Amino acid sequence: MRAVLVGSVGAGALAAVGWTAVTGFTGPYTALAFCLVIAVGELARITLPGHRELAPIASAGAISYSLLLSLGDQPVLYPAWQVVAVVALGVALGELPHVAVGRGPQVEGVARRVLVAMLLAVTFRPLVEGLSLVGPSATATLLMAALVVLAWLADTMVAAVLRAERLRTRVLVAVGDEIRAQSAAGAAIGSSGVLIALACTVTGLVGLLVFTAPLLVSQVAFRRHAEVRRTYLETVRALSRVTEVGGYVENGHSRRVGHLARAVGCELGLVEAQLLELEYAALMHDIGQLSLREPIAGGATVLASPREQRRIAELGSAIIRETGVLDNVAELVRRQCEPLDGDGDEGVPPLGSRIIKVANAFDDLVGGNSDEERRAAVLERLRMDTDSEYDPRVVDALAVVLGRL
């Protein structure tokens, strides 16, 4: 999917640039103004949680140029391929400084931003002449809004397919993740694009500058959100290393369990928020070992008594609850050592806890060893205990994940 997207959008953009170069630009100063705004927006792109690349100003500029009706009293009539050419040139210009310092973009992210402009241009530009849309009206506004929503939905579907392909998760799960992750940003960018296009019909190019400014505030908010999430993950990773530095567990154990648990969670169709909590819990699942007077041999809790396992899990959960913001993570850690049917009146442990139990047991018995026979033997051992200890669905998902490694 990634190759198809990048190849088709790249070919379309090159063709549009070539054709526009031959036929010339209609309204060259307007095209230059929007091209520069798109370039600046692309230069200021940000990366949101989930490795989602976003360029709010560039995207809003591309949308508004696709939907532009007039500048003041002067109608603007340019073809769809000119829109694609201007957007492609602006994106390329904005990415040059990033590439020069070795911070190349996510190619599929760039392709998606150009694709949205393509979809809007080929659907809206022919209607400008066909319906004689030359100024702000209810018809034009509703048409713009409807096309922007449809383009956003198409972009979300493409992003979901790419995510499902990258993470090996279910497409429907990825669709839900993308809708939840992109709805706020999509609403801000789409509405700004429509507002800029409508404002330019009254104020000319001044509207481009005036209505781009609010996106700067939104971009700062998005960036802060991304930084908070990044800080959380870095803090959790640092905490997970404490048990390794103290000699309680084998070096790299927490990281391997975290990777395995996340991959198994993807295979079982957990949504993004659940995957994040699962990863946090998996990284910190052994933090309760810090309370032990003597470390367990090799740090393998799977070899400890059930009572000791429960004590470690409860102490680790108590430590995590002290943060005040990771209660769900603490609960996953607390119940990770319970048998398949649960322990007491609380019922079956959460799926995340069952995943951590399997991933931890596997890594305790295999460690960093990549020997295929050893992995197969441990996997078979886990299967033998699926009646009482391990969830058979989780063990089967682990087998699928290991088959891809």
C-alpha cells in the first residue's frame, strides 16, 4: 500500500508540475503566496503520538488554495493540475531544509498531504466554472465543507490501511484509532482551510495571513501534547531500567517484554489507547522486585512461587499508583500473575494482564536467545499450561508474532 500511494501521488505531482510549467501559471502571484505558506507550514511540521506526522499550516494552505473562489472582486479560475503543482512545489520547498540536516519526512505522510489537495482540486475546481461559483454563498460553503469532510475521511482510510500494514493489526481497529487520533486536528485544519478560502473572497490575500495565525496556536498545543506523551514514555522506560541496573532482572528483559506484549496486543486487535497502557505496564511489570531483599535467580519471576509472584505484582502496582495518573497501568501490573480464571472474586484478569503474563514467561525462559528450537520448546511449554495459567488466544497470538520475527 505504501509503495502504491507514494508512487501514484508522486507520478501525479510530477505530471502536474510538468504540465503547469509548459502551460504557465494562472495568477502567478497568488500561486506564489500560497506556495510560500505551504512551504513554511511544511518546514514547521510536527510529529504526534503514534508516529503521525502533521503539518497544520501547510495542510490548511493546500486546502484553501484548492477551494479558492476569488480574491476580493477578482474571480480566480485555475485548473486542478495547477493546485497540485503549487502544493507539491510548496511541500518540496518546505522539506528541503529538513532533508539537508538529515531529518527526512515520512514519505507516506507527505504523499497523503498532497493526495488531499489532489482530491479537493479534481472535485472542486471543475465546479467553480460549472456552477459559476465566484463568491461566498451558502451553496459554496456547504459544498466546500462537504468535500473537505469527504477528503478527510479518504485520508483517514488511507492512514488506517498504512497503520494496519505497519503494525500488523486489524484494519477496522486501525480505522477507529485514526479517527480518534485525527478528528481534532482534522477539524481545526479543515475549518481553517475553508475559512481562508472564504476570507480571501472579501479581503484578498490578507485573509491568508489572518486566518493562518490561529493554526499557530493549535500547532503549539499539538506539539505540547506530543511532548507530554514522549516524556511519559521516556519516564516509564527509565523506571523499567532500574530493575536491570540493580541486577534484579536480565539486561534488556523489560524492553523485550514490552515489544512482545505490544506486538501480541496488535495481533489481538487492541486499540491504540489500550496498546499504550499495555506497553507501559509491560515495561514496568517487574518493578516490584525492587522490594526483594535477595534478587530472584536470573530475575525470572516465572520460576518464583505463586505467593512471591503475587507479592511482587502488588508491590509494583503500588509503586505505579503513586504517580497518580497510571491507575489502569497499575491494575494490569497487579493482576499479571493471576491464573487464567482469575484469583478470588475479581473474575478473569484483564486481557492486558494475560498478555504480560505470557510475554514475561516467554522471555524469562528464553531471554535474549534467538535459537529457534529453544523458542519452539518454550512456546510448547506455555501451550501445555493453557488450561490453567495462560490464555490460549494470547499464546496463539505470540506464536504468530514469533513467526514474523
